[in-house]
Amino acid sequence: MKTKGDDHTGERFESTCFDKRAIRAHRNREAAARSRQMKKEYITHLENTVLQLTQRVDELRKENWYWLSLDTTWPAELLHAEWFVESLHVVNESSC
């Protein structure tokens, strides 16, 4: 036979379970939001790293082309080397 106290205990138990689920769901949403934010920051960091490395590769390719062009004997190719030296000065001045 149920008494009045039994009904309140059952309601309290259901209420406590609901509260625990709600708290767990809330914490889970917060953890998921933090995870998404960290992933976004990591991807931004990787994109910036890729951009810097791509620029460095371009600089090194130009420098390599310049050093290889010094071995040339064709006057027309020497003009390209002069252009490259001038572009290096422009790049170095703009990065300061």
C-alpha cells in the first residue's frame, strides 16, 4: 500500500534524475562548444602556418633561380637576373 510519503519520494527521485540529466547535458554542450572553438583556433593556426611556409618557399625558389641564373652566359638571361635583384630589394624593404 502506498502512502503519501512514497509519492513524494518518487517525485523527488524523478526530479533528481531529471536535474542530473539536465546538468550532464548542459556540461556536454559546453564541452562540445569548447571543442569546436579549439578546433577552429587550431585550423586557423594551421592555415597561417601554411601561408607563411608557402611564402618562404616562393622566396627560396626566387633565390634559387637567382643563383642559378648567375651561371648563365646569355645576355638576355642576365637581364632577368637584374630584375630579380631589384625585386629582392623591394621585398626586403617592404618587410622591414
